[in-house]
Amino acid sequence: MSHLIVSNLTKTVGVKTLFENIDFTIYAGERAGLIGVNGTGKSTFLSILANQLEADSLSMDHPNQYRIAMLEQDPQFDDDLTVLQAVFSGDSPALQINRKYEDALDKLNEDSSSVEYQDAYMEIQSKMDLHNAWDINSMAKTALQKLGIDMFDRKVNELSGGQLKRVALAKVLVEPADLILLDEPTNHLDVKSSQWLQESLARLSSAIIFVTHDRYFLDGVSTHIYEIADQTMYTHRGNYGDYLEAKAIREEMSASSQVKQENHFRSELKWIRRGAKARTTKQKARIQRFEKLDESMDRNNDNSSLDMKIATTRLGKKVLEGINLSKAYENKKIIQDFSFLLQPGDRIGIVGPNGAGKSTLINMLAEKIQPDSGELSVGQTVKIAYFEQTIPPMNPMTRMIEYVRESSNDIEGTDGVRHSAAQMLEKFLFPLKVHGTLIGKLSGGERKRLHLLKLLMEQPNVLLLDEPTNDLDIQTLSVLEDFIEQFPGVVITISHDRFFLDRIAKKLWVLDGKGNTREVQEIYSDFLDQVPELKVEEVVYVESEPTKTKEQKKKLSFKEQKEWETIDADIEKLEQAIIVAEKDVESAGADFEKLQKSTTYLDTLNEQYNQLIERWTYLQEINGS
């Protein structure tokens, strides 16, 4: 089995050490989700592994001809390339042959009577046969279509940034590689494309390390979690739900010896657990373990979520009312005769396809643009904070604490206690030691987080959020969600992040792209399950078994039948062993050696459990087909 061993990885930028002496090993087939607060060096970490950035120290040991492919946040291609040429622009022999094949085909299409072009086409066809390169050609076109790119001959310099990112993603998916590095692969993807990508990655045999803020995607893809914090990297076995569960258990254990413990993982764990219920591979006993953990937190942790109960300006009975709002651009209806009445406590998610008018609608609510017809009525006590996709310019020479204090020196909680700007910075994951940092030294995600806090320091009673999840790390999103859950005012948000919408939005405004808007009182994921056109199509190409027709229906072999007869009992035994192991972890107390041993054993049991569940799912699908 091919694998990569990394040791002594250290990187310092200026006077800031991102990480020091990191060691890890990743094997073929492992999929590691890389998490950490903005500014901890996640993108830097990937760039170093891809040999695009030099580390202070690094040792990498792997087999000969070990290939690494990377998707960057902002990929670059030669402007003269077409979409298909860009996908085939890698240096692997299979991609080079495909590139030559497409060039030969283009020339033959231009002049089909040319003997020279005919001979060149026949020759490259033979090479395609010799190198089994046809599969990659088919994979590339399928991947582009699944990612919403269907004009293969279009020049890449004519594409938007989002389209360019999807072309680069298709390139990485088809490029033969032992290790695939993905920096925010779900950015610019709709739900359908994101779910297709999730299924595709799960079928690849390559090792994968990826950064994403999409927690459903992270949970569905990862077999390991790599967490960068405190200038090092912690490795957790299992998916994101397993990581949250382990974190919550450890915080619960720690809370038993502390007067107050803020459990940052409780709310997030609830929603991951809800997602687990919807997946057939998660068994009843495991769900019950989640619920048991959650109940124990409710009993023992009065302060289990972030203390973010901030007072707002008083909001009267009338908030916002729209009467027959309409807006069109160049005769295209964006919003048509939309009426609504917002009430205190409303949580609205605006959803719909790209270009449907979501940002137009929220800009009308913010009174940034005026409707062509209709009336927007704003209550006298309404105080709006509008968090736009592109944050306003920030003076790079201003210090963080000064920037926040431009809004307010402190903020009042619902209990009347004042929270200083420094305290709020800490709640938004900026430790005290960095409060004097110049804004010019912050990452893009850190600036976005800082600007969001500044808006909240104004104590608005209506929040308008246009794609707030873009460029924010998972920890910041969790803080924001905790804040919104306790926010007494009205929240209206646009987001492609299913997890964020599921937690925040109690109602949906659904735009269809033809001017129509309807209100739906459902959780976003439940709504998606009921919309046939948004469901994921079957993955057709990535290392999958051929689809069986009814005549080809597979049956359990004699050995598999025997395995099927005992697998439920085996799962039950393993579940009982996990329960015992969890109790051992809980009882370890301050005995670090016992805790480490018990935790390692519990991780092993959970890994065996996941493998057994996957086996159960495979056998069940055959037996029930």
C-alpha cells in the first residue's frame, strides 16, 4: 500500500510560527479533513505538501513516482486554453495523450478531407488505445458536466472565478495521483454538484487531504480529521461526527472538575447526529449513544453553549413588510409581486439557483436598491446590520481592537452585564495576545470574522447575511451559529452551506429564477429531499462497479450469506464493547496514561465499528436487491 510519511514539518511566516515539527502518515484510501481557525495555516500546509511553498524544515518519505495533485483556492490557467485543454493540462502521460487527441480531433473537424489530419488522428487513436486513455477522456467530460460546465471549447479567460474553480476541480479528479490536496473544493458548487463530488471522492483509491467549511461534506467524506491548533497538528480517527463526539466527551470529562465549562461542540453535535439519522449506514445503537451523550450534557452543563446572549435594540411588533415587490433587469424578471411580513424572532433562509435574484432581494431589504414597483415598509425601531459578500475596505494600519471599538467599546448582555471589545474578540476566537495586531497582517478569513464582529458590536436587531459562510473556518461558523441561535432579533441569510441553513433558518424563501418566490416552513435539507430536480444523479465514472440490470442481479455467495446471518450479532457485541470503553475513558480522570490508553482503544473500536457497518450496508444492499 502506497503511503506518505511527513516529519519535522515547520513553517514560520514573519515572526509567526504556523506549525512546528508536525509528523503524520497518510495511506492510500484515507481521506483527511483539515480543520483549524483562519490564520493557522491550512492553505499553507497544503501548498507545502504540493511543493508550491518552501517549509522551514520538512522530511517527506514516499515510494518512487509518488504523484501529488492539488486544487488551489484561486487556480490559474493559460488564457489561450479551452476548458477541455485546461482539464488535460497536467504532466501525466495519460493527460498529455488526451490533450494531443483533442487537438487532433479539432484539426480534423476543421478539415476532414486533410490526409495529414486523418493520419495524425489515427495515430493518436492508437496511442489512446495503448495507454487505456479513453476512460480519462470520458471521466473528464462527465466531471465537467456534473460540475455544471458543458461548453468544452470555451476559452478559460471567458469563465467566471467560480467556473474556473470547477474546471480546476475536474482536472484534479481525472489526474492520476497518489495524494489529492483540495483547498475548499465545495466553494462555488450547488448542492447537487457538492453531493456528486462527495460520492466521487469516496470512491477514489487515492489518499486525500481537504479543507472545507461544509460540515455535511466534511462528515460524509472524511475518514480522519487533521486539526491544526497550537502550532501543531492533532490527528483524529473517524469522520467529523466522530471528532465532535470525542471532543464533547473530553470537554464533559474536563467539566466535572471545573466550576464552568463552555462546550463548543454540543449544538454542532446535535445537527451532525440529525444527519446521521438520515444515513442508512448509521445504526440505531450509535444514534442512542449520541443522544445519551447529549442528555448528560444537558444535566451537567448549565453553560454548555457559548454565553452569547447579547441585548439588542428594542424591536417593535412591526419589523419589515413587503407589498408586491418587483424587480427586473433587461426584461428578465428577478422578483415579481413578492409580499411578506416579518415578525420578531423570524429566521429566514433565502435559497435558489445561481442568478435567481437572492442578492437582489436582500439588497432591497437593506434598501441598497429600490424595487421597480411595490412597497417596502420598515418599522421605526428597526436597526439593520448588513453583512455583504464583499466586506468594505479596511485600513491595514489599524489594530484589531481599535477597529472593533469604532463601533463600540463594549456591548450589553441580556443580563445587563457589559462585555468589553476585548472580551468579544476572544469569543470570536481572537486570543488576547493578538488584539494589537495590524489588520494588514490578517488573513482574508480573519478580516471577514473581524468585520462581522464589528457589525454585531453595533447591537442591531435585524441581521442581513449574504453568504456569511464563505471564507470562514468551521470554528468561527460554530460561534456565529451559537450567536444567532440566541439572537433575539430577526435574521435573514443567503447561504449555500446546508449545515448553516439547517441550524439557522426556520423558514425558507425559495426563488425559482423566473421571478417567483414562495415561503416554505421546512428545514433546508428536508426541503431538498422533496425537490426531485435537486437530487443527486447517480455517479457514473469514478472507480465504480458496473450497474447491475435486473437480469444481472447479484446474489449473496455462500460465504457472504453466512456472514449476513451473524453480522447483526457482531455489531451488537462491538457496540457493547464501545460502551464499556467509553466508560473507561470517562473514569480515567486525571490519570493521563490510562486516558491515553483508553482513548486509543476506543478509537480502534470505532474504526472497527465503521468498517463493520460499511460491510453490513454492502451485504444488505445485495440481499435486498
